[in-house]
Amino acid sequence: MDREAEQDSSKCGSLRALSCWGRFCCGPQNLTLKDVFTWQLFKTIAMGQALSMLICGTAVTCQFLADAGVGTPMLQSFLNYTLLLLTYTLALAFRKGESNIFPILKTKWWKYLLVAFADVEANYTVVKAYQFTTLTSIQLLDCFVIPVLMVLSWIFLKTRYRTSHFVAVAVCLLGVGAMVGADLLAGRDQGSSSNVFLGDGLVLVSAALYALSNLCQEYTVKNLSRVEFLGMMGLFGTIISSVQMAIFEYKAIPAISWDCRICMLFAAYTLCMYGLYSFMPVVVKMTSATAVNLSLLTADLFSLFCGMFLFLFNFSGLYIVSFVVITLGFIMFNIVPIYTADQSNSIINGAYHLASSATTKQDGDIAVDWLQKEGHRTECCPIEPCNGLCTLT
């Protein structure tokens, strides 16, 4: 009898462990189409593509400015940070109590200075990379921001990803590969190759700096305030970009042939960047910085579609395939919510744990039925929540 009880206990433990690992890898197993394709998911997809369109706007205006002989990336960044300063920083100045700008500067000024420095240099280095390497290399290496961001989130935000999230990222990167292949077929593999290694290194540095900036943004908007983050970015970003602009672009700015068209291009670029900076924290708070960066992979495709009409780029069917694959990967990533240390920040995660509890009970019932059919005792398999990796608490 004791041996039978031990065998029953062993089989019960194996079933429970298998169920645990299944939920750890893929989330709840009883999801229906209604659970997957929710209004929250569609809203997240739409907002992510809106961010991609804003990046497309910055790319198109940059291309027109480059064609006009304007090469002032710091001036363009300075205008964006100044607009953030005039709105969000001033909003902080009129707040009362601990959320006022002066208490924030007194306690956290050096932290925001470092984040702003990373953000400014990320913008600068990726623009400089175009002078040394090809568009294809930049598209491929710029994806480096995603694994770096996932590692940083794992370490500092205690984010825990499931196997389905890694599969989704791989699918998105496969879509980027299709996009690069389409560029090669369409003859868009253009760019200077005078010092490819320097250009590729700049892209990797830019990706790492973007990951650091996005990580800090996610923590701030989910735990503190979106206005606080953007206000500090506006203040310190304006200071840093103005210093660099005075050092590196003091000759390039007076050489610009200012006319109505150039002014409109600068204004369009600034408004797109301002919209991107203002809107991105909203999407990050809804999902995560990693999910937002996955959705931004389609920005190059929107730039291509605009370039087909504005710059007469060639079209390839692989671009449509790339867009579909990236979107599919983004949906896969958002179907199963990620776990963070602060569960109160995510309503979706709360709903997920309710679903997980229901799934756990259902799995317990299945284990009992199976053992009863095999003629074993079921006292060893009480219906109880699975701990450890199942709930990650």
C-alpha cells in the first residue's frame, strides 16, 4: 500500500510539474479567441503603429533635410528638447508639493542627467552611423536594443519573460530579416562604407543607450509620473544638446540656406519627435518598453511606403511579408502578459493571474480524473494553486 501511495504521489507531482512548466512557458492554457483578441490588444497595436508613423515622419523629414545639404542632428534634437522644456518642465514648475520641479531636482537631478545624456547621445550616434555604414547594417544592428532591453529589464525591473515572449521576439526579428532582404532586392542597400566597423559600432552603442533610456522611462512612468520624466528630459536634454550643438555645429548652422521650405521641414521634424516623446510613455505604461520597441520595427516599412511616392523607391512583395510577420510577432508578445515585481501597475497581469488560478484548478481536476481512471487513489492530488514558476510569486 505504501508503495502504491508513493507511485500515486510521484505521478501526481509529475503532472503538477508539467502543468506548471506549461503555464510558465506559454501562460494560461484555456485562452479563447475572445481572450486573445481583446480591445486592449487592438488598442496597443494601433498605438504602437502610430508611434511607427511618427518615426517615419522624422525619417522622411531628415531625408529631405539631407537632400538640401542640412546636416545638423544636434540642432534638430535641441528643438525637440526645447519644446519638451516649454511644456512639461513648465508644468512641473507649477506643481505643488513633492511633485514640484525643485524637490525632484534636489533629490534626483543626477539620475535624470544621466538618462538625458544617454538619450541625447543615442540620437546623435545613430545619425552619425549613416556616414560610415549601410542602411542594411543599421536596420539589422539597431534590433540589438531589444535583447539589451530585455536583459536590463530582467536585472533591474525584475521582469520575467515566458518562452512565448522569446519566440515572439524571434518572429519579429525574422520579419526584420525579410525587410532587409527586400531592401537588397530593391537596391536600397546604400550608404558609405568608408569605415564599416566604426559605423556598426556606433549603431550598437546607440542601441545600448536607447535601451538604457527606455528602461528608465518604463520605471518612471509606471512608478512616478509621465510628466516628471518628460519634464526632466526636456530640461537636461536641452542643456546637453545645446552644449554639443555649440561645440560640433557652430559652423554648420550658419551655413544653412534658410527659406520657407527648410523651416517647414524643421518644424515637421520637431513636431513628429515631440509627438513621439509625448506619446511613447503612454504606450510603455500600457505594455512595456520591450513591446513598444517591437512595434517600432515597422517604422522602416512606413518610411519605405512614403519613399515609394516621394523618393521613387522600388517595391518588393517581401515588404508586405515583413510587415505581417512583425505584426504577428508583436501580437504573440502581447497575448501573454509579462510578470513584473510591481503587479499593481498592470491590470492585465491581475486578470492573467485570475485566469492562471482557474487554469490551475482545471489542471487539478484533470489530474484527479486521470488517476481515477487508472485506478489510483486521489488523496495525493488536492486542488491547490501551483507555486513557484507557475505564478512566479
